[in-house]
Amino acid sequence: MIERGRRLLRAWNGRPMGITNNAISGGEFYAPVIQAETAKVTFRNLRPGAREWAVRLAEQVYQLEGAECRRLLGHADKRLNLEYTRIAQPGREARNAGPTGRQLADAEGAASIVQYYRELDPGRLVVTGAAGAGKTVLAMELMIALLEQRRADDPVPVRIPLADWPSGMTFTDFLTDVLHKTYRWSTRQARRLVENGWVLPVLDGLDEMDPPRANGKPDPAAPRARSALRGINGYYRGLRPGPVVLTCRGEVYDVLAAGRDSEESRRLLDAVHVQVEKVRRATALAYLAERAADLARWRKLFAYLRQRPDSPLASLLSTPWRLCLVATVYGADGHPDELTRFRRAAKLDQHLLSLYIPALMKPDPTQPSIAPPRYPPADVHRWLHHLAHHLRTSGEDGEPRTVLTLHELWRMLPRKSRTLLDMMTVGGWLAFNLLATRLPLHRSATGEIVYATISYGVVGMFFSRTRFWRVPRSLGAGARMWSQPLGTVLQLGLMSGLALLMHAHGWYLGMTSTAVLPLYVLVLGAYVTPSRPVRSPRGVLRRDLVAGVASGMLLGFISPFGLGFDAHDLVILGVAEGALITASFTGGLSQLHLAFVLAARGQRMLPLRLGTFLDWATDLGLLRLAGPAYQFRHRELQDWLASTPLPPDRGSAH
């Protein structure tokens, strides 16, 4: 009993306890002594498995996020060592924060971002700056460093776009949903990881939650952002505020902080606020010089910036985003000195963005791993415009989003996609009936085929209007009947009852096997979330297709049993009816995605091989990965594409 108590207390504190001997009535009393420095209670260690899950989650995040920092800088080896300065808060600040820091440690002794963050107590950090100042890059640098230096009890940093937080969802539920959808953890596992403190939320883009006013200024009301701040401020681990990293544009954060709302909705409490500073002129020139293939073309621009350090252009070229744009647009050819004509940020951005896609598509001999151009630049612009425009209103209640999920893109054309899917299903039934008469069977199965078409057709029509089509599936253990919405379960029960009724009246003997249809659909075709990561957005659809085909073929082989067919006929009918069942309803989300791609291609909105195009655009640097989903490389690029249906003339950009 004493040893069991010692083991329990070791688990409670996460480290061995000391033992003291006390003489009581001639005997010894063994009492664990909890030292003052080990008095922090770690409840998560009492839950077996969570620690191992955190290790696996860290591997997933590092694998999926590791290359994104480099993509953000245009595949360049040169890294800008961003500087940041602490902004004083009126109260409730984290302790131990220095006045300044750098993205990377340097010879001057400045602390790196990971060193700066580890000193904070509690671990709450707000990173602000101008548009394109490098807030996301700094946050990702912190994430990668924390993952590379992760200790056994450290939480796992997970980058989360705040613009995708649905209204009305609690912060804990939102984190759980992100782990569930992005890293494919089951809801139960994801909730345990969140509730037991194994997740460090890196919340990107508080300023992207609410649209600006008509004049482009931040909206002081900002209902979604203020609601998010209330939720984040209520995020506690025991009696201490939970660790959080938050990024936001400086002007938006200042407007929020100046409001008259409650303290919890104006800023992140118990946090340190740092502001990313402008890139110094010498650093900017060194970065452009290192990215330049031919320095002779850059001499006029460099001379202009050195002679006029206070010019509008020098101020505009002080953010990592614009520096990357300039280096990409003029890296191989062109005349960089034409930038000296620009005085306003809007005109400069329009000019650079109008040349950005064509510049990226030029062959780069220094990057042989990048796929060569395979699409006309005008088509690339038009396709990305439709995707960016879709993100503007694809959220709940028309809210903007930043993440493109491949298996949810059918919502761009919901009515056309469903209609085309129904047409494809009916076409499959007709083709099945025409081909079924030519099957090389030993005994005629006309009745079996006709009734199979009718019964599975009815089931398919029922399923086509339920959530059963809307969620990705994967083969694996752990399917639960209650994981399906009540409406789907009731429809499955209705179809089972209909099958039994038909069998009881002798209408169709083959429906005896169809009575087990709901069981097999739920076991093999239901929404099962494996804990291993999906390595690419297209992997979600591939797994869904495998699950659909496997469940459809299994049901197809079961259906003809009990009708007196020999083994030869059972195999042929099993394959034929399995194909019918897969086409009718178990094909699920993969079929819906195919219908959407065909409908979008018919309207010239998107290419036929959509997944291949999105992967190519990601390799090129137009998009980036966010778990098994895509994001535009920068929010400015997304907004510009959304409002620009066609590529502007190069001459009009001036």
C-alpha cells in the first residue's frame, strides 16, 4: 500500500519524492515530502497516453510546418534577422521580458525569439507590426525552435489561423476542432491534449477576423476579434493563464486596446506585447544584393536608396514581404530602378503583385526541385482569383476564411455539384442495368440486378442529402454508430426496417443480406479519424476513396449470398454490385469532389486536375500548407487576387 501511494504521488508531481522516517509509537511512518520547488501539480501525468500523443503531435507539426518558413521567404537561403521591441502595457503583463530582441541570436548578445519567449512568466506573447512586417515568420521561427529544443513536459506549438474560428465556438472546442481536422486526431484524443495542457496555441491573424471599414481603417467594434480575445483570456491551465502566442497588425491591436469594452476584450492579458520593427536600410540592401542574379541591374536602385534614406520608397521597402516581392520580381531580369517612380504603398503593391505570378513561373536554375511551369500565367491568375474570392465568404454567416480545404471546395458550387453528382449516380445505375445483361453468369440474375439497382439507388438518394457525404472517412478501427448525426442514423434504421419488411413479405429475397447494410457502412465507411497525420491535402480524399471502395465492395460481395448462386456467379455479381454500391453512396466525399471539379471545369473556374495544380502552386510559393489544407502565401496576395479577376496590364501597374 505504501509503495502504491508513492507511485501515485510520483505521477502527481512528475518526479521522484523524497522519503523521511518518523518514529511513531516505536514504529516507522513513511511520508512523501513535497519540496517547495516541486509543488507544481501536473494533472496530465495522471492520464496515461497523453505524453506519448504529445510526442507524436510534435513530430506531425514539425513535419508539416518545417519548410513553410523557407517558402515564406521565397525559397531563399538568406534570412532577415527581424528585430522587435517591447511595448509597455497598462497592467497585467507577463514577467521577465527584455526591452528588445532578435529573431535569431547574434554577436551583439541579443536574445533570440525562443530565448525571449522561454523567459516569460506566464508564456503569453503578442507579436504586432505593420502589414508584411514578418509577424508570421517570427511566430513560425519560434515554433520551429521550440519543437527542435522541446523538453519532455513542454507543450507542442500548433499554428492556428484565427480567421477560421467559427462564431459561437469556445476556445477549447476550437483548438480541439483544429487538431481533429488538421492533424486527424480523434475528437477524444484532441480534447485530452488540449485540456491537459499539451498544446501551445500559436494564433495567427487576429486582425483578419473582421473586415475593415469602407475607408480601409480597422473597425473599432470588431465583434469577432473581441469575442476571440475574451475566449483566449479565459484560457487557463489550473490557476494560471494558459500559454498563447498571438499575432496581429499593430494598428488593429491599438484600436482594439483603445476601445471602451471590457478589459478581457481589448487585449491579451498577462502577456508581453512586442512590435516587429522595420528592416534597417543596410539589412534590406544586403538581402536584395544576395538575392540578385546580376548586381549590375540593381546599382541604380541601390544608389538611390543610399542617397535618399528618408524617401517614401526606402520606407516602403522596409518589410520582409515587400523585400521578398522585389527580390522575386526582379531576381532574374527586369529593371529594379523603375521602383523609384513609386511614392504610395498601394501603387507599389499593385505593380509588384501584377508581376509576381509571371516572375515565379520563370524557370529558376538555382531551384531544380521546383516543378517547371505547366500552366499559362493568365490561367493561374484566374484560377487563384476564384479560390481567393471563395475564401471571402466561405465561412459561417459569410465570414472570411484563410484556409482552402480540398474536400470542402465543393461548397463553391454546392447546387451544381450535388446536381451533377445525382446525374452521375443515375448514369451509373443505367450503365449497370445495360451491362448487367451481358454478365457471363451461369444462371440469370435479372431480378437480383433490378432490385439491387432500386434498393441501392433509394439508399444513395437518401445519403446524398446527409452529412454522411460531407466528412472525410478512413479505414481503421474505432468507428462508432453515435459518431454519425442523428438524422443519418435514423435514415439507416429506416432503410434496415424497409429491407426487413420486404424480406418478410417475400418481395425480394436478396434484401436479407441488405438488412446488415447499416452495420457494414458504419464500420468500414464511417468517419474514422486515425491518429497518424495526413501528409498532403489530397491524402484526405485518397483515404476517403479507399474507405468508400472497400465498404462498397464488401457490401457488394455480401448482397448476392442466400440466393442460390454458385461461386462463379457470386464473384461476378459481387464485383458488379460492389461497383454499383460504391457509385450509389459509399463513394461519398470523393464522388462529390469529382462532381465539383467537373462542374468548375465546365465553367472554366478551375483546372480539371485541381489537386495537382494546388500542389504545384504550393511548390512554387503561391500557396503554403497549413496541415492538410492550403493557404495563400500572404494575406495581401489573397486579398489582391480576390479583387482582381484578370491579370492587369503591365503598363497600367505604373
